[in-house]
Amino acid sequence: MLITELKSKEIIASLVDGKKVFMINCQGCKEVRFPEQESVELRKELAADGKLTGFITTDYICNPENMKLRLQKHMGEIEAADVVLVLSCGVGVQTIAEYLEDKPVYAACDTYPLPGFQGVTPLEYDCDQCGECYLNLTGGICPITACSKSLVNGQCGGCKDGKCEVDSEMECGWERIYRRLAQIGRLDVLKCPTQIRNFATDDEVSK
Amino acid sequence: MKITEAFERGEFAVTAEVGPPKGIHIEGLLEEAKTYLSDITAVNVTDNQSSVMRLGSLGVCKALKDEGLTPIFQLTCRDRNRIALQSDLLSAAMLGIENLLLLTGDHTKMGDHPQAKPVFDLDSVSLIHAVKQLEEGVDLGGNQLVGEPPKFAKGAVVSPCSDSVDAQLAKMERKVRAGADYFQTQAVFEPEKFIKFMEKAKQFGKPVQIGIIIPKSVGMARFMNANVAGVHVPEDMINELKADKEKTKAGITGVEIAARIIRECKPYCQGVHIMALGWESKVPEVLKLAGI
Ligand code: SF4
Ligand code: SF4
């Protein structure tokens, strides 16, 4: 079981500041608790500010085939937007970021684990429910699962020929992140403040 | 003495590294360091290098200091969480060790205890940040230290010949912003690449010591090319090692190559860091031939 919680108002405001936004809500699976009320409020605010180019509320965006089908009808609205704001677990955001490879895709939620059954983690995207989603600082690629050391401040010195020091079959996660950020023109996010993991978040949520 | 004082005086800082043994006897290490490394600016002590369990860096730093040398305490994030890291930093300060080299560290899978839990609670950048906090009298938990806080020269590493050099520069910038005072680089065998790297790195305004490995043999060069990230020995250098087997075996070729790279890169950097890998005795020759 996972919980997704909306990031703080300030963080979301900084993501959409001066931007046209397309919003994707994933309410699909039983394993994830979705912040329904808050998402409706956020959508209304964005619409009132004239920022919203469109939105969909759907399910299982973590399934690429399903997601592509759902997004197809909205491609015009997505084109018109500067950023795509995704309200889902970390897997959903990564699936969309990969598909819309030239668009900044931002996570509006943090994903936490709850004891018990885990959400089904499909295909190649993985989320470790770290509680403090870093996808907005990493071009929509999860540094916790895509980097062997789960580094959150950039590439280590172990990358050789684009591969990770731990596994020569595995592409270095930070190589992918750097490439994606360059592609969406967001290398500036690498200048963000020093990130320090917070391993206490899950306790706070289950309180 | 802090290595940063040497940079401030405009000296070309020279460091070399020693690796603690897997055991408790360091007479040999100390003797070698005293004989060959006592004239250089400072001596790095590696921290369970290549994830192989050995005698600790901190203890060997103290032993070197007692012998009158200036140690640089290498500290990685692989084996300790933020509590242990900060505690070891306080221990270092208490022992009078003022120089640090702060690294993420190789993964545990690379070493002789692949079953061990890799920690990486912090990484090189957040570790630099933690040291800076301690220097301001506060720990990462936000608690005040008692009494005068420690003061260090905070070193970090960067890989200038990496095939991901842009990602490396981005990481270097994060280290500078977190508070790194100076840099030592991964081994350089391609001066052109290093010089190009320095053109971009100089904007950060931090002293950089070029990393040097004395190539011992063709086999070693090929091994590094296949296995060591950020290191590439060009083919003509391998041919040079191949040309005269006796000369290479005696270490003369390697010393010549190392000295040549230093001479070529010296105008672009602020010091040299030699990773002698057992050839500590050759360090004085390299420096002499390089004109340092
Ligand atoms: S950073 Fe990765 S592990 Fe953390 S919530 Fe986001 S997708 Fe999940
Ligand atoms: S090589 Fe890349 S993926 Fe592997 S640990 Fe280093 S930064 Fe992470």
C-alpha cells in the first residue's frame, strides 16, 4: 500500500510559476491512496489563474500502453502546455516523463510506503517510495532506484562508458538524468541546494 | 598545517597517497612515508580503498602526524551513516588532523566484502555540507556543538577525463557550492582532456591538483582502461611502455611519463596528487624530473 501526498503549496507554485500547465491525475489502483480533494482544489486554482491547458483523471498511467491511449486525445492540450504536472506515485510520473521526453514533467506528489501489500510495480520503472520525491530535480528519472548508490546530488566517479560501476550491463542512472535534463533544457535544476535524504519520513506518515 | 595555506601562499601543492595494510603493522608504511614523502605538502590516507577492508584511515593519519608529516584524512560515505561520519570528523579534529578528502566511495560490491550493506546515507556533496555545518558549530541534526567548533581544509574529487565530463562538472559545482575548498582529480593520462576540463573548471575558483598514477606496465595500463572509471591510457603511451621492457620494469618509463604529464599540465592547475600504488619510492624522482 502506498500513500501519495501533495507536495507543499510553495513547491507546486514554484513548479508552475508563469507556466501553462496540463494536469494528469492518476486515481487508478487500489494500492495507492490518492489526494482526491486536494487535487480538485489545485486544478480549480490553476484554472482560475488561466494556467490550465487541460487535464485528465485516469487510472493505471504506470501502464505505458494504457497511458499512451489516454493521452492521445489530449496531445493538443499537452503541446500547448509548458509543463505537465502529474499527480501519481513515482512510477506513474516516470512513465509519463519517458513518453513525453521533450516536455518538463513534474511530480506534484511525494510517495510514501504503508506497511502491508505493495503496489504492483510494472515494467522498467521503479519507485522505492522514498517519501520525498526527487523526480522534479532529476528530469523524471528516479535517482533512488536508477542509481546503484541512490545518490541524490549527482553522478559518482564510477561511471564508465555510460555504465554503472556496480553493473556493466546497467546504464548509469545519473548519466540518464543528465541527458534528460539537457534534453528538456533544465540543467539549471542541478544547481539546487544540497539534498539530504530523510529516512524518517515514513514514521511520520504512519503516525 | 592545512593544505589550503599552501594554495594561499601560491605554492604548487604536492600530495601523495598511502594505503593502510590489512593488518595492524605499519612500521613499513611509516618508514616509506618518512623516507620518500616527508618533503611534500601532505599525505593522503585512503579509506578502505576499493571497498577492501583494511586498517582505518584515521588511525594511520594520527601515526603519520606523530612522525611529523601532514596527513589528509580520506572519508567515504560507503561504510558509515551520518552519525558515524560526523563523530569521526570530530575525532579527527581532536587528534589535530586538519585536512580532509570527502568522497562518496566505491560500492561495497567492488571489494572483498560484497555481502556488506552499502550505506550511502550521505554522499560526497552532503558530507561536505555536513563538515561545513560542524565548522559552524552545528551538527546535521541541528544541534549545537559544545565549545570551539573544528576547522578543516575540505577536499573533494572530480574525474576530468571521464566520458561523462559534463555530469562531472555539474557535480563539481555542487561540491563547490556545498563548501569544498580544493580538489584532487582522478588519474590523468590525457593532458589535452585535462586542460580542456580546467578551462571549464577554473570558473569555480578552487585549487585543483592533477591526479597522477605512475604506469607500471602494459598490463596495468590495459587493466585500467578496461576497469577503472575515468582513466584512459592512450595507445601511444602503452607503446612507450612496450618499447623497452627492462626500462619499464625498472620504473623509468613510468616515471618519465608521469613527469611529462605533470610538466604539461602544471600551468593549468595548482598542484599534483600522486597515487603511487606501492611505488612511493618513485615519487621523489617523478617530482624532480617534472621540475618541482
Ligand atoms: S524519488 Fe524515486 S523512490 Fe522517491 S518517491 Fe520519487 S520515484 Fe519514488
Ligand atoms: S555509476 Fe552512476 S548509477 Fe552507478 S552508483 Fe555511480 S552515479 Fe549511481
